[in-house]
Amino acid sequence: MKLNGYRASHRNKWFLISKGILSSQEFLLFEYYLDLMAFDKSHGDKFAVFEVFLNEIALVFNKHEDTVKKWHDGLFAKGFIKIVDERRKLYTVKSPFRYIVGLTKWGGEAGRYATEEKDQTQEFILENIRFFQPESEKILPKSNGIALKSPISTENSLGSSKGNSIVSSLIGSKKVVLIKQKVRSDEEYQKIYADSGFDVLTPDDMKWIDQNITEKIEIENSEHEKGIVCVYFNNDWNEYRSSLTNY
């Protein structure tokens, strides 16, 4: 990564942390990806995309590769990044012109987005930032006059996704994937704790989460499904299909 130039940065981005939409680590990685993104439209298919090599990114953050993968998987599951080319490890973000200054040869639209988003709700702003709303944030039908949030954790993937126990189902016409993280050794949890810089979660907390908490991801479309297979099944479509079930 060349540390030259600049890009637009919106002040309203901080609600992503204050409202718990992204962890601080996911937020920093998202900002890093924005800096990696190619802004020159003359580059053709390279415009608005960035390469993700987790081993190199781990060196930037001075963290273990598994730790950075956790942050990356969080951004993907929450709809902040999307796969463009699996083989070349290319990703993109929604509304790339939002991060490009308008008064430059790049022809960005950062000013327009800033004007439209002024004093708007976080839901309105999120429409410009992410590709979809994750199932974990959707509100279930009211019961006894009280709106209930879906009881799903989105902060339970503590490292590599390999070995996860995954069951899929259909709710309505959409596929839903339930992800349960594999339980690791005490030594692995100690290493993740040391590498991640968690202020709240202890190694025992991490182990309890992996033993008890599942995450539900609703498949939005075929492209999203391909991303799920890439991230959680290591591109093994046979394993993915064998895990699909209806109940």
C-alpha cells in the first residue's frame, strides 16, 4: 500500500462504532479497505476494488492473520464489503463515489452524499454504506406490543472459520445459515486474546461464546451465497450443499 494522497472522510462514520454496528477493529479495517480502494476510473475493472491478502494486512495491524480474518469476516457478514473476484481476492464497497472528493479529476461525489445525509437517520446513511441489512438487526413481529429483536450474536467468530459447524434452513423463500464456531484449545484462546487487544472479552468469555452462541446469516442472493461459501466453507460447494436443510 502506497501511503500517498487523500480521500473524503465523512464525520458521520463514527456512529458505526457508537451504535455497535461495527466493532472498533472492524471499523479500522473498513477504513483501511477504503484507503486501499482504487479511485481512478480510467483503470477499468480495477476501479473501486481492493485486494485482500490477510497475511499482508496482519503485518499492517501487527496482529495474527486469524485475528484479521475475524474482522474481515465481520465486515463481509454485515454487508460492508462484497466479493468481486474470488480468484484474485478482489472486494469492493457500496457507493465508492461517496469516498472520492468531487473537485478532482476523479469526479467523486463525496459532497453530494454529505449534503443528502445531513441530519438523516442512521438507517438512511447505512443504505449508502452497506449492501444489505444483516438478519441479526432485523426486528421480529411485535409480541404483546413489544418489538423483539432477533436473538442472534454477530460478534462470535473468533478467528479462522474453518471447522465451523454450519446448518442452513429456509425461512420463507430465503436461505438462512446458522454458524456455530468450533471450540478451540485454551492456548489458542490465550493467543487470540493477546493478539486481538480485547478490553472486555477474556479467554474464558471467548470459549463460552464459541460453545453457546450461534450466528444467523440470511442469504440475500446468489452473489452473497458465493461469498458465504468462500468465507465460511473455504469454497467447498459440496460441503455447503450437504449442510443445507429445511426445518
